[in-house]
Amino acid sequence: MTCFTTGFAFSQTEAELTNNPEVIWLGETIIRFNPDMGREELKKQGITGHALTLKIQALPSGGKELFWDENQNLNTKFCSHEYLTSEKHYLYYDSLLSKPIGTAERQKIGSSIDTVVYYNPETFEEYKQVLVNALDPLEIKSYRLRVLCYYHHKEMIYRALPLAIAPIGKNGLPLFWTAVAQTNKTDLNNPDFNWVKRVAYNFPLEADKINTLKKSEKDCVVDIFVPDVKKANAPLYDCTTFLGSAPLSNIEVQTIGNSTDTVITFDPKSFTEIVNVVKNKLNPGDVKEIRIIQDWIWDHKKQQLLIRPMGFSPIINRYDEKGNFLYSGPMFYRREIGVE
């Protein structure tokens, strides 16, 4: 397991991916996400994604257990005095993690100072009181995640390497940036892991939405991936749940990108049944995003967010026989090695 804590380590990782001949495509972008929001709440903010809670555990404080609401979201973790003043990790002004925030400055993060003026009702004497307002976890509406996404040709898998994360304040600006550590295990029995969620978010493949650091030999790297998995008959899974619930058959794998399905929907007004024949022929322009599945884990002892890669799915636009757009969704799921 490799954990990254400085910008230097990240630049090395980027260089290694760039120089690795098996990494045939590499891109970088900023993802907006909040693992504690439901799908509809995220949608209102223009964010595509959702999360599944695996573990939430209250921690004792002063001999008493915290209220459930005080410990069930990531905002509380990043807003705590313990986190903001801890010397176990570093906070930065920028997503490249190149400008550290000093000890004195980090204690002021998210806080504000107000001067309240009031008068004695009898003497009319003026009094002033200085109030220090601590960072309110409710003010954090989302997070920005700086991510490297790449395709490993030999392992036939897309991976997203999170480099840094920033909670976004009510003014729409990052409160700070901090490093994200990597892990290869989700241990729900670990007492130090008191918040664990399985998240799904989409990584764009369109050139105007990412910074492409390494191009593939074809316009669409999915054109390489699909032949890869067909040739190797690699294990793929259906789209019924996170990461799928059942493996696809050999025949289903071989017909990926060239199959026909019957999709039944209902008219929202008359509730009459509508049958659409969907052609799943893969065209390079139909896959504009990759859905990334990860476990996000809060290590209370280290006061750090850990992220474990779990798998991915190409998101494809689907059309009827006449070429009319129906919807977009996952084609299948490809799991990381060792993920059950």
C-alpha cells in the first residue's frame, strides 16, 4: 500500500503513469461530489453520482457517546478542531499541494470574527463584544476532488487516482486542499474506520472537460478496451447494483457493443406500456464518461481520508431503432482484482 502526503510524490506518480507503456491513456480533471448527499440532492447541484453507506459509528467523547448526527457525515470530520489543528497531515492553499497553510493560518480556517455593539438600557453606555464563529459543518455543500484517471491496457481497467480533496465553503471556494491516501482494503471491523461509503461518480472523457496528459492510439480508448475484454474473456458484471450482482456469460461478453435489447417503459400520463428496441452498437462518440466506483474511508486515528479503487463502468448513450436518444447508463461493470 502506498500513501501520498506531498505534492512531490504525486508528480512522481504522474510521471510513472506517463512513462508506463501499459498506461495508454491518462487524463486529469476536478470532480465535484458529496458522499453524504442523496442522488436527487446531488442532481440539484448538477452532480452525477451517488453513495452507499457501509459503516457509520459514533465515537465516545468525554465518557459520553456523540449524537448520531454529529458523526454521520464527512463534513464533521473536516470541520473538527482536532482535524484543523492536527500536525499529522498538511493543509494547502492549492490543488497541486504546493503551498502549505501555516499553523496559525489553519486555526483560522472557516472561522469569522464579529464585533457586536449593544447599549446598557439604563446608562446607555456602549459595549462591544468580539464573537469568534467556528466553521459550521452545514456550510460545506460539496467537495472538489483532483483526480488522475487512466486506462491500464494489460489489466484492462480504468482507475481513478485521487490526488487531493477540498471542502467547498458557502462562498463556493475551497476552504483548503489536503492529500488523499490510497488503500487496498476495506476493513469494516477496523475500529479506526468509523465512516465508510461506497461512492460512484462520473469521470468525463471529452477533451474539453479534462486535461489529457497521455493520448491513446485511437480517438476513443473504449475502442481498445472492448476488444481487450472480448479477447481475454475478462470477467464483467451486470448493471443491477453497485459493481453488479452477477457475472456476464461468455456470450454476453462477446456481444458487448453489438447487441439488441427490448426496453419497456411507461407513459407518465396514461401509464400505457411503451416497448423500445434498443441497439447497443458501440460508437466512439457514445461513451463520454466513465463511472468510477470507490470506497471512501475515514481513518479517525490518522485523521485522514482513504480511498480504495473498486471498479468502473463505461457510461453509454442508448438510442432506439430510429436513432432517437433514450437514456444513458452503464454498459457493464469491471471490478478490481480481489474485489468480491
